[in-house]
Amino acid sequence: MSLAGKIALVTGGGSGLGKASALKLAAEGVDIALLSRSKEEVDSVAAQIAGIGRKVLPLYADISDTADMQSAFDRIKQTFGRLDIVFANAGINGTWAPIDELPIEDWDTTIAVNLRGTFLTLRHSVPLMKERGGSIIITSSINGTRTFTTAGASAYSTTKAGQVALAQMTALELAKYRIRVNAICPGAIESQIDENTNRQNVEKAEVPAEYPKGDVPLTGGKPGKAEDVADLVCFLASDASRHITGTPIWIDGAQSLLV
């Protein structure tokens, strides 16, 4: 499963799944273009990657902003000249609220970051991957793909379902270039993203769903770790997954099978 000498872009790389995956890829010998909106977080993780002995390009961008992404990819092309691995991980939970109370601007923001941002990431990455092929991994979720009982998460779940569709469409389109595209669908994972969820009257949107005690059968209720996702990202980035494309992979300890 050697990854040594490859070049990866990790979006949302300043914390959570992106940080864990960037560090794991670097430990496997990968040079990293690390992108996030938070300069402080990016610089901190970049310093850790440099400490591992890998080349790192810190990038500060809003993935939904066309100019930001064009500038970021100009720098990637100038610095590395290619990409072998893209972990399109950046996204937001946004606002969770009853559908008739969800502010339109909050819906638009979630769609812009999670769907437009993923599209812009792929749109700019593909030209840097066509010659050599490679692997694109998109962070989706159990929400919108297997689970539909998360109260008020209509906008978020819609974007997560859309990301799987995008992965499957592009998997076919890009197969002739030997570019594989897969989506990972995490369940409960220890991550800072939950701290950024704006919940508004979600009790009004709850559905009558009963879960067995613990919620995550495989771990007795404990959420997974970001490092669990990082291991999956490395597998999908490597030639060990050379015949896997267009596939959503749930990493949730069977959580999404409960209802």
C-alpha cells in the first residue's frame, strides 16, 4: 500500500478528519497541499507535517469561493505540478432546523460550501491528475445516504446525498484517465465539526425513531476516531484499492443500520 512520493491535496485539513488524514498521508511519505479557511489551524498542521519530513504547501481558502480556489490551485500547480490524491473533505454542518423555519440564506450557505465547494475542488483537481491518474476521496456522511432521522438536517443531508451522486457520476467520467472517485460516509466520529452546528428548534423536526442502547453497535456506543477515517483515506488513496471506484463506503460501526 505504498504511497511514498505521491502528492495529495487535503481540504479542511486544519482539524478533525482532514488533519488526521493529512498527518497519516505524510507519515506514509506523501507531500501535502493543505487547505482550510483557518490560517492558524493550517499553519499548525503544516508545521507538524514539516516535522515528519514531508514537503507541505499551506493554503488558505474558502472552498466555495471561485477566486480563492483558482488562486489555491495556481499555487499547487506552481509548487508540485501535479496531484495524485485529492481528499475533498472540507464542509460544514450548517444550520439544523425544521424545514419551514430554516432560513433561506442558511440553506444557500450549506449548499454553497458542501456542494459547490466539492465541485470546485474536483473541477480544479482533475486537470492536474489526468496524465498520471490517481484517487479522489469525498467526505460525505451517513446522513442523506443511509440515515434520514437526524432532526432538522435537511440542508446538510441533501448536500451529503449530492456528494455521493457527484462521486458516482465522475467515477464513470474519469475512469478513462485512471482517476478513481469514491465517497466515505462517516457516522459519529470524534471531531470538532459538531461544535459548529447551529441547531434551531430541532425538537420540532424529530421523528419517532428508536435506537438500541449505545447507538454505535461495534463500539458499545463510543464514536469512532478521526484516525479510523485516516486509515480508510490512505487505503482509498493507495493502489491497494485500485479496482474500487464510484463507491460510497460507510465507516460508522454499523450505526446507520439501526433505522
